[in-house]
Amino acid sequence: MLSVCFVTAEGDRVMAQAEPGSRLLEVAQSAGMPLEGTCEGQMACSTCHVIVASDWFSRLPEASADEEDMLDLAAGVCRTSRLSCQIELTSEMDGLEVRIPGVSRDMQIR
């Protein structure tokens, strides 16, 4: 098991436990975080956008070009933004901290 810390838009810290191999999106949803994941991890939306703590960002595998393209559609994107559906947790990520953005945009709805 490993721990993940979610920081809500209001600044509350929510700790969650996860198994290695879990997707960050699933862990966040199980912890009650307001991440839609509208496309169910198919990288066709940006509703699972999170902001990774800067000290953790460089330790994660790099985002693919497709993920970077989807992040361009996310509201409140910053340098350490990632799609949580694309982060598969490993034991080396124990203690990972991510912030839930205060705004979201569902590009599926027009």
C-alpha cells in the first residue's frame, strides 16, 4: 500500500491509500475528490486534471504528447498539471501530493 495526499480547492488535505498499479483518477474518486473522468481514462477529455506538487512532478514519468494536448483544454492548467487518468501509481510514489483545481471544464458538453 501507498499513501496519496489530495489537497482540495479549499485547502483541505485528504489522505488516501492505494495499491501499486492503481490509476490516480480511481484513487481520487474513491477518496471523494470531484474529478469527473468523463472519458473513463481514454484521454478524450481533461476532467481529471490535477496539479502535482512541484517536488513530485519531476519524479513522475513524462506526459505523452497526447496528454499535453488534452491539458491545453483544461481550466487552470499550470506547469505541473497532469491528467490523473494517465498516472499509474508505483511504490516509489508513496506520499505523492496533488492539488485538485478550483475550476474545471468539461469539453464534452457544448
